Amino acid sequence: MPPPPKNSLSLFGLTLFTIISLALGAYYRFPSLGERPMHTDEAILAMKSAEFQATGHFQYDPKDFHGPGLHYITRVWARLAGWGDSSTWTEAQLRTVPVICGLLLLLSTLLLRDALGRYAAGLAMLLISISPMMVYYSRYFIMEVPLVLFITLSIAALWRYSQGGGRWWLVVAGFSLGMQHATKETFAINVVAGVIGFVVARLTIGDFAPRRSGFDIGLNKSRASKPWLWVIIVAIATSIAIYSGGFKDWQAVKDSALTYLNYLERSGGSGHEKPWHYYLTLIFWRKDGLVWSEAMIGGLGIIGMLYSFLGNHQKHPTRQPFLVFLSVYTLVLFAVYSFLAYKTPWSILSAQHALTLLAGVGAAAISRALTGRIPRLAFRIAFGIGLYHLIAQTNIAIHNYAADSRNPYVYSHTSTNLMRLRPQLRELQKIAPDDNFNVLVVNRDAGWPLPWYWRDIKTVRYESTLPETLDARVIVAETDMTPAVEAKFDGKTYFKQGPFGLRPGVLLNMWVEQSLWDRYKLRKEQEATAP
């Protein structure tokens, strides 16, 4: 591989940026991982990961829940970290998986240091480390951060290969592409955006390959003769191996292709309809009690795009094709996701990450364009204030508003109020006579995330509709079912509590059989008067 081009930032400076960014990234990602209640999606994925760990088999559902990529990553990390039996796994343990992926995503920027420029790469890592959106979802046990990591690795590997790297970069790109498909099916949107970006860059700027002087007859034996074939074959083999569980479950492989018929239907909204500009508000301005904004990243990203097309790249001619590719790729992602009616805040994370890389380019371009000590100092002060603003929002997002609907990254989240049910049910279970304790939960969505929190209570039954007869000692049901529930008591007396918030717009009541409640109340009185 040819030596990297000269850069205004020394290798020591880039190393310093990396250390600071990694320290900040870890500081905001690791603490208090278990405090926020599990989102429904997190709880479902946690149960599937625990089941996969216990049985060794992943049951793929082509209609929902996505591929097994996250669960394989979790299984590997669980073994490395020594988590033990999956029935004892905690929320904090599971959330370390996206945390690790988030930190690796930050470090993956180094693979693009000569494509972005060292200074731009350092600034981009700094922004990634403290971005409220990036930090918040790096603490979320869902597929998005691992998906963005694999997307970035595939792009970086192809870039390294284009700059003279060996065929192993193609293997890395193919593996990453296969893992994208195995992690979340929406990777196809990124592939389409990447192809469009590549075509536009080739047509408008030219080849990605480094300019070489002298006569080159292509005798580099480490280079692959058909590079795209290497990528595609490795990607297909990786995806099949993951979906089939080691080439055993071929139905899952078939379903992984047929699932796109379901995604065409879901793209119409499926209850998650948002206006076209929804994602732009997440980046630039959203007010709900507080003002939330990553406008510095958005604004610098736009400047980075303009620099990609209009800037002076004579010193680094191989850099412009990549920057144009990245700009078009980012714009296409935002356009496609904005066009789709189905919108969730985490869906835009790959585009936000690409925009943050361009923000590093934009900030570096401004810094280079400024002459004189005072303008450069003014820019650094303004950039520092912007960093402080992002850090302040990150602190609020992950602590004060971690499960608050006024946080724009909180979406259909479990209420903290629901957590009151957990200790109370445990105490009721302990004092139930003759081990006669059973619970019925009636909710349209099977009560998630309660199945995760009560996974060790084998006598809990979950129903989406109210059964004909009620024989449980504890009943948990939606508040609008109250008349129907109480009409089926058939002479039994229950003590009602609630409401408890399951998620925004969904409230639950809990009915405890009176004799069991009397025991519970007596226990509490004895504890209160005990010396």
C-alpha cells in the first residue's frame, strides 16, 4: 500500500484525538447501563438472545425481529466476558454489546483517515464520541449500532483496497456485507445508496485508485483479479452461514430473502407514520419542553459536502472521489428514509454517522481556510462551545430524560412507572400459600417488556385478548379492559392497583386476589413496626 499523503495533523496528533475520543466515548456509554427500563424491542431481543444462548438455535421470524447477527455477537461477547447462564443475564450486561460496537465504530474512522484527512478523521471521532443520538443508541440493545459498524467496515475495507490494499480487504468487505444482511434487512437501502454514490463519484470525478507514476503492468499478486466477485461470494457465504446456524436451517435462509415482501408492506407506515421532514428535525431542531439539536453536526456536514464537490483537492486527488461518494451516499440515505412513511428515530443512525464523518471534513476545511491567529482561535472557541452543547444534551438524554418521551430519541418507550410492579410481584410470589401463585397478563402486545422481567416466573401467562374465565391470583390488564375483567370475577374479590404506565398511551391495572393482598399488607405492616 502506498504511504499516506501528507497531512496537517501529525500521527501523534491523530493518536491524541483517538485517545481523547475513545475516553469520552467510554465515559458516556458505559455508566448506569441498567437504570433505564427495557424498551419492548430490547426485551424481545434479549429474550431471543438468551434463548439462542441456551439452545444453540435461532428461530428466524421473517415477519419481524430481524436476523441473528446481533444474537451471534452477543453470544460471542457473553462467552468472552464470562456471563454464565443466560437466565441470569442483566440489562446492563446486554447493553455492553452495543457499547462495544459503538466504540469500535468510533475507531473504524481510523481506517478512513487518508480518505477524510487525518484532521477531519480526528474531529469526526470527537463528534461521534459525544453525539447525543450516537451515544443514546450505543446504550440500546437493538441492531442499529452493530449494523452501522458493519456498514462502515465494508466501506472502509473497499476504500483500503482501492488504495492498493490486498485482497484480504475484499474479504473484510464481503464479511461485513454479509453480517449487515444477517443483522438487519434494511441494509439494502445502504447498499443502494452506496452504489448510487459510487456511480456519481466515478462519473463526476473519476477513479478511486491512487495515481501512480511509472509503468504498472498489474503484477501485484496480492490484488484480486475480480474484486467484486470476492466481495459478493464472501458476503453470501457469511449470510448463509449465520442464518442457517452453520448450514443446518435452510428454511431460515429462504425466509431471509422472502422477508422483503413483508418490508414492502411495512414501508407504508404500519403505525409508525411520520412527516417527511421528521429525520431532519432530529438533526437540526426539535423542541418538546427542551430544545434538542445536533445542528453543529448537520451544518458542518453540509459544509463537508460542499467542500467535497467544490474544494481544492489538488494535493490529495484520490480523496475527492471518496468524499463525493460519501456525500451522495448520505444524501440518498436521508432522501429514501424521508420518503418512506415508516419512521423510527434509530433508523436514520447510519445516515447520521455518515453526516458526522462529513462534519469532520467540513470542520477541517473551515480550519484550513482561515488565516490569521484570531480567526482560527475564534473558530476553535466556537467549535468548543458546540462540543459543550452536544455534551450537555448527551448528559440529559442518557440520565435525566433516558426514558422520557420529551427526549426525541425515546420512542414508544417503557414507562419508569412500570418498574413499581417488579418488586411487588416478587413479594406476592414469596408469600403465596402452598406455592399456589399464578399470574395472567392481558395486553395487545403480550405485555412486553414484562416477559423479560418476569422470565423466571414460570406461572405467568400472557394473552393478547381476555380469556373466557379468570382463575389467576394476580391479573394484569389494560385499563380500558377494566369493566370486562371485573365482570369475570365470578364472586371472587380482588384488590385493584394502578394505573401503571406500560408505554405512552398504554396503561395497566393490577388485580390481586384479596386473601393474597391481605397477607401482603400484613407483611408490610409487620416490617414497618419491626425494631
